[in-house]
Amino acid sequence: MEELHIIKSLQAKTVEALRNCYELEESPDSILINFTKKEFDGEYTIVLFPYVKRLKQSPQEIGTKIGDYLQENHDFVKSYGIVSGFLNLSLSNSYWHNILLGINDADSFGHKPKNGEKILIEYSSPNTNKPLHLGHIRNILLGHSCAEIYEAEGYDVIRTQIVNDRGIAVCKSMYAWQEYGNGETPESSNTKGDHFVGKYYVLFDKKFREEYQSWQSSDEAKEVLINNIKDGQSDEAFFNNYKNQYFNSFSKIGKATSSLLKKWEADDAETVALWKKLNGWVYDGFNVTYDALGVAFTKLYYESDTYKLGRDVVNQGLEKSLYYKLEDGSIWVDLEDAGLDKKILLRSDGTAVYMTQDIGTAMQRYQDFNVNKMVYVVGDEQNYHFKVLFEILKRLGEPYADGLHHLSYGMVDLPEGKMKSREGTVVDADDLIKEVITEAAYAAKDSAVLNELNDESKSEIYRKIGLAALKFQILKVGATRRMTFDPKESVDMQGTTGPYIQNAFVRIQSILRKIDENEGASDYGDYILNTDEIHLLRTMANYPDVISNAASEYDPSIVAQYVYGLAKQYHKFHHDFRIIGAESESAKWFRISLIKEIAKILESSINLLGIEMPERM
């Protein structure tokens, strides 16, 4: 229904007016139309300033001509007013009735039919040496919400992750468990698998620090210090900077761990079996967390499979003179003409770097799914990496190169400050999920409605409220911004929170349960809408454009701000107007029809954020 895209319809009608009144040709997208400010009459405002110089007329003259034309030729324009350089339009009562009917009749209002395009979204992508933590939660929620938004836009969405299941960090957990585990398992210790393996990663760091501290007083360390310390540098500062060199050159623990890595790369059966055992525990743990968050993937990629991808492509690029080789045999690409730098693609020994692997993985994914777009949800510390990757794929002429996007996001802190994985000060995702559910239960402890329910029903509602608190608090912030997450603040029923939005939905359900279905709805076609009802309908009709904007910007916070705004409008309406006890039958049934659609849009939009609605709270 074209009328449901009110702003686009008004843009088209304004183009028509400019053509007929001034013989001026404009594109619809160039017409600036906003919601009219509350202090002025009207619902939509056309910005006139861009035409003043071109038409050599005042805003008043231009606005009058356009306003008169719209009123004379389109009966849905009831009246207009001009304030400075703005033309404010008021639309007819019948028009708003038709908007409500159109929303009611629409199948999954706001969602578009399938468009035949595919988008692949990579998110989560954890390491198998530690559990998922708060930073992963932001990554996962951004990726999952973008996937939901793109599905609503009509795309076929492939949800994927690449699991970092290889390398020295993974071998550190393997070594620590082998050396200090004494056969302990997640089952024997009653510990979730990823937490269990993460415990040994932390233990490795502790043992290594102890070894390094002890070594610093040895004769070998003193000789290293004498030969390498810089003028003015303290012994402590030197050893702080020398830690990695010590690990590679002197550490017994380091040598043992490096030996494990070499054995794994050589496909040593015993080492591979140990690697599979620990990774299996981690995957079991990850899946529990994903299930709790309501997240699933179409396909998983593993670095142990993909790290060899890309090498053949690099050699092919060398033959085409896209790359160059140095005397030591390493292969590089020069991207200085694109404002980047020179980047190594293959080391002198022929081994690949991460860039090479990512080139090959992108190509493999295209072969697997033939996608039009690929989105990488990765922290902002990798901004430069993805600029280089995308430029290389573009130069290779990959058919999806113009559809690549890095959804870069900032760090998440707690009120207490930063988290550190190796020191075991990370907030585990599972602990955080439990905490927000506990906070939700505490916040609702005095609810008379919930006290009437059994424990199982109450627990399910607490789960939905707690996860809404967590997810909304993360997603309402634009991805590029660094943020602080406060579990207590997230469940505030009066704040900009998920539970505040859920409460608007629950209030509507409470009203709808009181309606006698046998009574039937009377005709409310003659009902004259008040300003609040028009503004609610204006917000509701904007929902399809909100989804489109969120998709084009890869930004779930656009949906979050929208659904919060709609909930806030409804709470005010609920307070100011009677519904079942309305002043007339037509007002009653109009408002019942209105709030039914508000509830649908609240639920639909918050589902795009991965949040479920409770029936009671």
C-alpha cells in the first residue's frame, strides 16, 4: 500500500508540485521531509530553503504555491502552514483512518518480500582457549540483530562465524591441562566446557609469570639484561618488555607449548587428539551460551581448515603482477596508491598470514553461498585490516567486492573498568546472563501479577525480562561507540531499557484480555482523531523506513531508538486517554484497533533485536 510510505509519497507529490508550479525537476530523494515539531500544527514538514536561491522567491511564496497545489490536487492534505523556511502539512482524518487499516491489512507490516539477494554475516568468531565474554556478547547481538533486520528487508541471510581453533594461544590451554589437569574433565569438576578450558588458559599465564619472575634473578637473565638494557631504562621496564622474547628463547613452558604447536601442524596423532578433546569441551560450552542468547548459525568455519586457504590465490596474483616478491621469497602487495601501505601476504617460508587466510575464506564463502554482500562484525581494533582485505579483493575482481562491509564496534566496559582475559578478570557471558535474570527477578519481586503464577512461569518471564535488559542496553548504543554496561541500570522500568518497552506491550495485552470478543467492533469510521493518535500512527507508519535505514546503515540502534520512542508514546497515551472506558463507542473501538497494531509493531521491532515479549510482568 503506497500510502503507508507517507514520506516517500509526500516526496513524490512535492516533486509533482515543483514541476507544475515552477517547471523544476527534482528527484524524490532530494526533497527533505521531517516530522513537524510539536510546537507547530501539522504532521510533516517540507524543507523549503534549498529552493529559495534557485527559484528567486521567498520561502513564504514557495510554500504557498506548493501548499495550494497539494491541497487542490490531493485531498489527503487537509491544511498547511508556513514557518520560516518550512512548509507544515496537516493530513486529513480519513487519510489517517486509511493508514491504520493499511497497517492492519498488511502481512507482517514493515517486512518486505524476498528480493532474491543473499547476505552473509560473520559474527561471534571466538577463540577456543577461553569462554565467551561481555565483548563477545556485543559482537553476537550486533550480528544477530543485523541478520534479523536484513531478513526483514527481504534478503536470504547466511549467519556464520569463523572459530579460532588453532595457534599458540590454544596450545597454552592444552599444555596447562596436560601438565596440571590430572585427568580433570568438565564433568568431573561440574564446570561448563568453555569455562573449564578457559581456567587452564588462565592457569598457564599464572605458571608462566611465576617461571619468568624466577628466571629474572638467574645468571642467564643478568647476562641478557647487561647485553640488551638501554640507557636510562630500569630493570623492571626491561623485563616487562622482554616477556615475549623470553617465552620464545628461554622459557621451558614456552618451548613445551611451541613444541605442541609444531606437533599439531605436523598432524601428530596424540597432539591432534588432545586438541580435539579440549575444543570439543569448548564447543559444548559455546552452544549452551548461544542457546541462552537465542542465536544459531547457518555454517561454521574453522581456522584449522581455512588457514591454508589463499596461498594459491596469492601465487596467482603474483603471476598477474598484482603482487611482488622480495629477495627473501616473501610476497607483498603495494596498496599505497589507495592510501594504505605495503602488506605481506606470504612469509619467506611460504606460510600464510591472517590476511591471506581471510582472502581465501572470502572466496570459499562465495563458492559456498554465492552471496551479494558479506558483513564482518569485528572490533574496531581491526579497522585497518579490513580496509586492506577489501582493497585486495577489489583488485582481484571478486564479484562481491562492492558488497563488503566491516561492522566495526567499540569495546564494552563495566562500571569497574576494563576486562583482561589472561588475568581471568573477564566477565563471562554466562555469568552476565545469570546476573541480568537475577536483577529482573529482584526488580519484579513485588509484582502482584507475577505472584499469582507458578515458579516455572515466573522463571520464564524473568528470563525474557533479563535478556531484554541485556540485549537492549547493548544494542541501543551505536556500534562505533565504546560503552559501559551496568546490569542494574538495564532493568530499570522507567529508563531507556528493554523492560520499559516490554511493559508497554504487556499493558496493551492486559487491556485486550478485557475485551469481550463476542461484543464485536463497531464502525469507527466517523471518529475524529486527536493529535496524540495521529502522532502514534505517524510513528507506526514509519516502521518500514526504520528497518530499511537500519539495514543500509548496518545499525540496530536505529531500531532500538524507534521501538523505545513508540513505547514511550504509548505509555503517555495510556496515561492520558481512556480506551475501554472511552468517551464514545467509536473512540473505544478505534483505540482498540490502534493499540492492537501498536502491540504488533512493538513485538515485531523488538524481535529484530532478538528480544521476546512476555504476556505479563
